[in-house]
Amino acid sequence: MALGFLGAGNMGEAMIRGLLSAKLRSPEQVVVFDAAPGRGEELRRRFGVAVARSVEELLRDCDTVVVAVKPQVLPSVLAGISQDAARGKTFVSIVAGAKVALFGKALGEALLKYFKEKGVERVRTLVEWHAGDMIAYFKSIGFDRSDLIPLERKLV
């Protein structure tokens, strides 16, 4: 399968140029999608890469996708990727300053949406009480403390 670039600004273009000049990929093995009108066609003319008409088409054609968008648009880009389209794909982010938690939050919200669509009324999870970053993550996607107290006893 091809290698996709979701966003093809300066950083994306530099990576594409490097991949092609090092002959790590042929132009036919690189697919780009950029929201800027004409940007994909410009890269097709200059490098011979394929151009996707949509994010969905990019994900359909590629098993690995380099996310190379501006940090301020990353949340809306992630929100527009369906769970089905993302299934089985490898995403590599070169988004400046983007934390893994942002990707995790988007994926967590997609999972909760899926549960809701399937009629699930309540989701419970267990987090170690001292795992502050995990507690903060679950709170960021709407979880709250429950009235359950998990108990455990090791026998060995």
C-alpha cells in the first residue's frame, strides 16, 4: 500500500522530497491530501505523487499516514476521521507540539460515540488511584468518579 500525507505544507513537502530523492518510495507509492486548493495538484506536477480528493480516499489508499497539518487544525482533522476509516492504519504525527493525549482523546471520543450508537448506556473503566495522567485523560472525555470501589487481593 501507499504512504499517505494528510497535509502537505512545508514539512510534508520536505518529507516527500526526501523520501523520493532517497528512493525510499516511488512517486506512485505516495498519496497526498491537503485542504488548500491546488496544493495536491502542485505536488503531483512537481513530484508525480498521487492526490486524494478527500481524507477518506487517502485512508482507503494508504496503510500508513503521516499527519502533517498545522497544530490549530489538528482537532478538527482528527474529529473528521471515522473509526472505520482509521481501523488498521498507522498514523505518524509530525504536528508541532501535538501531544499524544490529543490523539487519544479523539480516539476515546470516537469509541464512546460508537458505544452510544450501539445502545450502550454506561461505560466503566478502572484506573489506578495514583495514575493522575490517566485520571485526567478519562475526565477530559467526560468520565466522572463512580460509586464503585475496586477491591483486589493477591493470593500468591
